[in-house]
Amino acid sequence: MIKPGSPFVDRGSAPIIASGDLSRILRPRISDALATLNGCRGCVEALNVTRPKLVETAYRRFLAVGAGAIFTNTAGAAPHFLDRYRMYDEAFSVSYLGAHLARAVSGDDTHVIGDVRLPWRLPNLGFIPEVDIEEAARIMVSAQVGGGADAICLETTEHPAHMAAAFAGAKRGMAEAGRRVTLLASVRYELVNGTPESARIANEVDAAGKLASSLGAVAVGLSRRNLAGQRTAYLDRLASRHSLAILLPGDGTLAELRVLIGNPDTANRLVLAGAPAPRAARAMARLVENRIGTSAPIEFANDDQREGRVDRHEGRR
């Protein structure tokens, strides 16, 4: 279990099921007017400011199906991402409210994980210098820790300079907020000149995982992007070569979770599994419960109330 401000200390327990990126839920349900901030349309993260109740409802949908952790609605809240909506200066507010809303609907045993995804290049800007990556991490982490996040998940590329800048910014952000929290890492493998051979990808992923651990991450995951469906294989390699706790970010799948908890090398290393939709989160929670049986029940916040809500939802189907 993630303990606020502390590392994962019980890696042998069942993985925590977490919500994923809320874009899939929120984008189809918002009109142009609801998604508008500063005259620009289509920004899901802007709903933290313009329609907080809608965001809270999305969080509660994951809690109702057994999620024990919530990723904040801040996947696209880096200043450089928000700049396309003329919201660069609102980056702090958007991140703060994403964490604050999640904290407001969560129970004492539910963990709020700040979703901090850092860009490295954008079509209109080109490559982003490391100093800007660090500054973006500082702003987002300071805001989300101040808003009540128990942990921060930094997503950055496998490039060592990018990772170092991200962690430096995160530590500055925690210092500004006056509170240290658990740091997680999600490595996003980026392609520049075509797809390299798998051995090279594996070596670079290995190096990135080791670097993230040395920089202070207590668990390391991989974004599915550009890994051609081989994420579980690379996570297996990480777990077998390093003493790392591993995680599935918010784009995890039931099939991947089944592989990871069925593999001795990864079963006791997996501490967190994110799902992109409530239905997937429910399936993941049931899979974990079936695997661990009654000897090590998974801990969710407000179990009695949540089970009642799930039963009522299922009864209407």
C-alpha cells in the first residue's frame, strides 16, 4: 500500500488498482461551452476549473468499482500542453485543483496520485530544453502536493537528461509545497529516427529504470507508447535484473495485469495497476481478488459503502 509521504513498504501485497487518464470519460460528455477556458475549446484539464463537479463524478466512478487510488485529471496539464489553449499561466491552478478535487472525494485509505507528464518536443516549439522540463515539473508537483496528492507519478522519456530534469523539478516542487511525497516514474520510450531493434530498446529501458530508482523513484513503469505490445516483457526484464518495484500506468490492460501477476518475477514487484475506464478497473480488481483469495484481501477505502454502490449499479443492468 502507498503510505502518504512514504515509499512502498509492502511489495508482497496485492497491487493497488488505480484510475487512469480521465480523458476517455470526460471528453465525450462535455460540450464546447463546458470545455472552454480563455476562449479555447476541448481541454479536458480545464474542467478542473470550469466544471469541478463533473471531474469529481468521474473520480467517484472509479472509486465505486473498487479503485484504491486515483490519478489526478492532469495528464495534459504541463504548461507547454496548456499553452495551445492559451492557458500557460493557469498551469498551477489546473494542477492544484486536479489534486484537490481528487482528495475531496477520496477516503482516508484512498491514494491520490499526481499525474505529471512532461513533454520533450512539440510541433510548434520543437525540442524542449531540460531547464523547461524541470520548471514544468516544479510547477505541477508544487501544485499537486499542495492540493493533497499522496504521491507523484512522473512520466518522462528514457533520455537521462530528461529524467534528471524531471526529478530535480519534482524535488523543488515538493520543497515549495513543504511536504515530501512518494515519487513514481513512468518511462515513455520515444522514437526519433525510426524504430530501433528490440535489444537496444530493452537496454535503454533497463538503464532508464535504474536511473529512475537512483533519482528517488520507489516504483517504475512504462508507457505503452512505441513498445509494440511488449510492455510486459520489458517490465519482466526490469524486475528480473533490478530490485525495482514496478507499476502499470493509467493505460494498463486486464491482459497485461494477468501476465504480470502470473509471473513469479513480477507478481511480488507489482504495486500499482492503472485502468483507463471504470469497467476495466472493476475487472482488474476482481482479478486481483480472485488471485489472492481470502488470505491477503486487498484494502479499499470505505469497503462497505463502495460494495453497496457497485451492487446497485450492477443491479440496474
